[in-house]
Amino acid sequence: MCTSERRTGIGRLSLEQIEATVAGHLGNGRVPGNKAAACLSRQVSMYLAKNLGGWSTTRIGRFYNGRHHTTVLHAIDKIDRLRHTDESLDALIEVLTVELRAGIEARGPECSGSHWTDALIEVVTSRVLREICLGTGE
């Protein structure tokens, strides 16, 4: 199956699936440059790719336009630190995690209770982006 691989009996999220889910809420992270919104999207995707998908930092870096594995490590560490200090980012990561896991588990009957997920993600995403813009002076 092209959207996941089997590893020890657990569905593995593809990097494309993680990027598409995060990009749907934070914008595309696979773009050149370091604009704040693209960086946040890419860093969140890298964090989820390592912690939820189990991908190596080298493979994640290659997927994100040939970035070095230490850049991926920096992104993962940064998002981990921010999760402890920024409740809205932590909530966004939790919601994205639930959505990605539901994508794996929902290959059978559709998950109940998913009707609130899109609205919650939109609210949290708006808050995170607003805080980033206010924090960077934009």
C-alpha cells in the first residue's frame, strides 16, 4: 500500500501523508526558503515524521529538499521544546496526531466523533499563526 508501510505489525505513515495533513492546516513545508509559516509547517511535519512515523532523520531530510539530518534534529528539538511552553502548538500537534492516526485506523469503518476535528484544527491553527505573526513583528 502506498500510504503506509508495515513495520512490526503497525501501520507506518508515509512522509507524503504527514506532509499533506500538516500542509492542509499550516501550509506547504516543502518549499525553498525560511519564511515563518513554511518553517513552522516543515518543523511540525519533521517532528511528526520522527515521533509518529518512525522515520530516520536522514530520510526526513532528504524528503524536505535535501536538508541535513542535523537540521531535522534541530526542528524536532525545537518543536519538542515549544510543546512544553506553547499550549496552542501542543494542542495543534495533538489534533494532527489524532487525525493522522485516524487516517491509518479508518481504513475500515469511518471513525465516529471526527466531525469536530476540522473545526478544532482551524481554531488552533489560526491561533498559532496569529501568535507567530505577532511574535515576529509581521
